[in-house]
Amino acid sequence: MRTELTRETVAKVYERWAPVYDLVFGPVFDRGRHAAIAATERINGRILDVGVGTGIALPYYARAARVIGVDLSQAMLRRAQARVAGQGLRNVEGLAVMDAERLAFPGASFDAVVAQYVINAVPDPEATLDEFVRVLKPGGEIVLVNRIGADAGPRRAVERWITPVVRRLGWRSEFPWGRLARWAERTPGVRLVELRRLPPFGHFALIRFGKADRLQNRAAVRPASG
């Protein structure tokens, strides 16, 4: 299920976005960032922030959290490093250049994996989600904020029509919920915990997937109300 997005093109695009990313996307995506970080506040332990970018969300994490951030773009990470140093974010244990599809961590390393506006900007979303499951501890959570495209109708047609332009900007617009649902259905030990559309228009959503504990089975993990 690969698309025209490649690792190399995504890296180049976000190198260009780095100097203006906070200005362009800061206010627009702020509600989603707060929702994602709030979802991690009851999770004690180690958090992996994939696609950490300029580190714009790092100050929101609880000081008790232990956060590691990774991103494909060195230019974005330089800004994240400056933010960590400038704001004294001692709960950030490290930042590293890394491909979301090939995370350089042992299995079951993190209590939560957070990816904000990332899944529709990687070449292979399903492979990326599989990596999140691999590095997540049993009982942990994957916390996503992602644009949810239409499954059908006029909006779906528009999303497909603008696809060439949007992909040159570094992401895909045509990413329906059904694609994430199908991935979860076929992935052992993973269940949807929460799906919450975010205002103002519901085009973005907070999505939480839980990884079953060793002592649980799939039926024991029930979705929360969203």
C-alpha cells in the first residue's frame, strides 16, 4: 500500500518546512497537540514521540514523563534541540534522527508511542504502525492525532483530486478511517481504545490503540467512549 511518498522526498520536504513550521502549523495544530499530550498524562513511564519535528509539543509533556523524540529531518531536530536546551526540558531524555518505519529500539521499550500528524506523512503507514506496536510494552498505548479523510462522497473526490499537490507538501489527504480500522483488525493484540473527532470540523481525530497485556486477550480490551 505504498504511495508516491518516499523516505527521501519526505525528508527533503521537511528540511524546507523546518524554518517556518512553527509559524505555519503552530496555531493550526495546537488543539490536536494538547489532546495527544493529555492522553499520555495518566501513563507513567517512557514515551516515544515519533515525528517530534521542531519539538513544538515537548513543553506540554508532564515533567514526570520520560520522553524520547525521533524525526526523519535533521533540520527539524536542530530546532527541537534548541527548544529543549532553551526551555530546560529535562524530561526529554534524547532526540535522534530516525525512520519511523525502522525504529532503532528493542521491542517493548516504551509505555506509550505518540505520533502527531505523522501517519499520513509516511510512505507506508501500516509498516509504521507495526513498528509502534513492536516497541510498545504490553498494556501500553499508541496515541495518534491524524487527519481522517472521507471514505466516500464529494469530500473523497476532492481529496483525490488534490492528492498530487498535497503530496508535494509532504503528506497525503486521502486517508480514510477504514484504513486504520483494517490495520487494527488484522493486528494481534491491538484494539481501538478511543476515536474522538477534533473541532472545529472533525477532519482531524485523536486515536488511541491499546496493546493487550500478556495476561489479557483481545476481548478484555474494550474501547472507551469517544
